[in-house]
Amino acid sequence: MSTTTTRGGPGQAIYASFTVDGDEYAVDVRHVREVVNLPSEITPMPLAPDFVAGVFNLRGTIVPALDARRLLQASPRSGAAATKVVVVELNGVRLGLIVDDTGRVLRPRGDEQTLFEYEDASTRRLVAGVLKIAGALVRVLALPRLIALEDVPHPQDGMGAANGARARAQRKRCIIFRVGAMRLAFAIGGISEIVLASGIERSPVQEDLCAGVMHIREQIVPVVRFSALLQADTQTDANAAESRVIVLDLGTAQVGLLVDAVESIDAYFEDELMRVPVLGRHKAAMFAGCIDFGERGHVFLLDSQNVLDHGEIQRVTGNFSQLFGASEQSARTARRRVEHRLPYLWFRARDAFALPMQQVREIIDHADRLIVMPGAPDFVAGMFNLRGQLVTVVDVRSFYQLGAEESNQQPDRKIVVLDNGDALLGLLVDAVESIVRVDSSDKIPVPALLRHAMAAAVRDDITEVIRYAVDERQLHLQVLSSTRVFAAIAERQVETADA
């Protein structure tokens, strides 16, 4: 390393300083876009290095937040230490530095500046020099070396609301799930099905990423620990009640992802996707964008076809094919059968019910924030505002006279939003269990014995049942038709009004 003392002149540099763990640092003021208060919400980012605290939304732009203490190897940060974020930009890369506090504006003379020149090209040397101001030493950060650090998130070309024409013609749907503190999503079309995680068996060929295998009808599906793939500081418990396996069809194979919980189905417009500052590694392709759901926070939308690279797919599927003797022909036959299966939403309202997924607009967890409707029938739980449209919510238990919930806490209650083209309707249910794909042979007319066991109010709205095996138990999911549900509720409302 060599040093150079600069001379003053017309182009005299101006610096903005900030403090980190009692030390003062500075950056060239030309690259400081603004200084903001520490955001109340910083969303953890999958696969980020430890010095990346997450990302935050700065007026519609996703900005990575770097913890300056971790970056500069200072003492660990206490809960109240950070107060500001210095937003810097260089060569189109925008980053936020989480600092303890802002400092001052510095205009050093030439003899007060000493810059460092490193003999190697190491990007780990983030201090470009020092300023000697009134007896104090102020370290100057080298922004080019900072943005060149491996895995510092960079903008992704061709993404975001500002790129091209708006496309509000059709609202899309995604399934939001949780892995540790991260909230992630897949577009609904990228998911084959979602099943309970309780059926995972240990595999005789166990990879580090692999949690085991599941027997899903005629296929053996390897299950990947998604927390391990994302390098998250958590490990999903497959035996937890909320744990689920999201099954993806990757063309050559089916793979399950073990996640902590599936939270909801939400809708979004294409132009609401914000570009994600992607990581400088092969996993950049997994990010499709980021969606701001307001009070519910930011969610990373992932590309289901690029979550696993070719090598990882081979690692978790190749050995299983060899072990269980699955030929290419039988694999193709199984995939064709999967493609012809139709997806259904399985939910509970005392009993097990199902709805065709094409009739479900979205699923939300606003059951605790309903607006009470004066004079409404007793089966109407209330209303809620869905992006400017009021939705009436019907309590399925009350409407079909299935009895009251045993527990008053009802932690898993969800609202299933149906759309008949002219109006929206919310069904308040006990819990949403999973999404299942059903072959025509799995659907049967309602057996006479089961029909007699059904509540009288629900019999006319059930035309068929789905036989579904879970944990060595055979379930019969009662299939509701949204058309019948809309008609039945309208009829009951008229009867109530006449009474």
C-alpha cells in the first residue's frame, strides 16, 4: 500500500461524514443521494451476506440496506444504536448504509487529505484514505470497492414499474409463504400443489439440502430444505402444524420445497413489481421482483423455474431415479398425468371442503379487521376493504349451520375471496390446509352415507367429493361450487329481508 497527499484547488473535494461505533467516516458528497431515518421495516433478503440487513422501499425503489458496523468489522450493534441510513449511488448502484448518526460536511485542504493506493486489487479494503481535520482522523470510504464486494445487491436491468408500459389489464395471483423471517411468494401458475409436511420420510440417499422424500400418489418427490437453500438463520420443523411442502414441476422432475408456513393467496398487477437489487451470484435468476403489500410488508416474488439450478436438481433428483428405478418413460407418463390434474383449495370449516382454484381470487388473513355491518344477517361476519372494493364476508360455519368454533382465539382463520365476475364474496373459514391436484378418478359422486352425515344446509351445495389420502388417512373433501354458493347466499339474504 502507498499513500498520496492531494493538493487543494478549484476541484476541491467535499465530503459528508457519519459515525459508526464512535469512529467518524466520510464519503464523497457527490455520491450521497439523501439521508433518511432508519426505516421501521427492513425486509430480510434471501441469500444475502451477513452485512446486508435487508431491503427497504424508498419511494417505490427497493434499496439494499448495509449494516456499516458489520461491513467495517466494528463492535456489534445494540438495538438503539442505528438512527440513520445514508443513501449513496455510484455507477447506477444505489445502497443504504445503516450508521449510528450523521456527522458534518467537510471541505479539507489538499494537505489534509491522504489517499491510499493498494498494490493488489482487493475489494475488501474499504477505506480509501483519511482526512486530518483539526487533529481528528476521518476515514474515507471507497465506494467503488464497496459496490464491487461479492454479493452486494445490484440493480437488475429490465425490471420495475418505471420500465415500459403499464399492464393493468389482468391481475395475477401469487402464493405467499414464510421461511424464517423472510416472506416469499411464487406465482400461482408455477406451483404444482401444496401438501402437509407431515408425510416426509427419510431418504436412503440424503443430500445436505434434502429433507427426505414424499410419496405423492404415484411419484416419489424429493423435498428440499428451503431454509438451507436460502442460507437462512433458521431450520424448518417438518413436524410443525403449519409446515408445508410446495411442490414445483421443473419439467424434468418434481421437487418439493419445505417451508415454515403458507400464509395467503394475494393478487397483484404486473406493474406493481419492483425490481430487486439482485445478488452477484448464480442465484440472481430466482428473483422475479418485489411487491409492496402496504401494511403487510414487502414480499419477494420468486421464479419457480429458477429456484434450483441444474446441478442442484440433479443432486436431489438424480439419485432417487437411480435408487427407485424410475425410467424416463414412466417419468414422462407421470408428468402427463400431473398436467391433466386440476388444482383445488382444501380448507376447513369444521369439515373438510374444497373449491376449484380457478374460482378462488385470493386468500387473506384479515379476519380480525372486519367492519361490522349493522342489521346484517347473523351469517355475515362483516366487510373489509380490498384495494378500494368492499367485500362482504360470510362465516361458513354460521351459514351452513356447522356449529361454533371451539376456541375463541381462532389463530388460523382465513378469508377465501371468490369472484363471480360481477361481485366479490369472502368466505370466513377455520383454516386453509393446502392446494391439491386432483385426477378425475379421485372425484366421486357424494356417497349416500356421507350425504346423510352432512349438515342439512350444505347438502344442496355439494355435488361431488374428492378422495384424498394424508398421513395414511383417507379424507373426503366436500367440493363446493362458487356459483351455487353465490346463489345460496343471495337466496338466504332475500329470505332474511322478507322475515
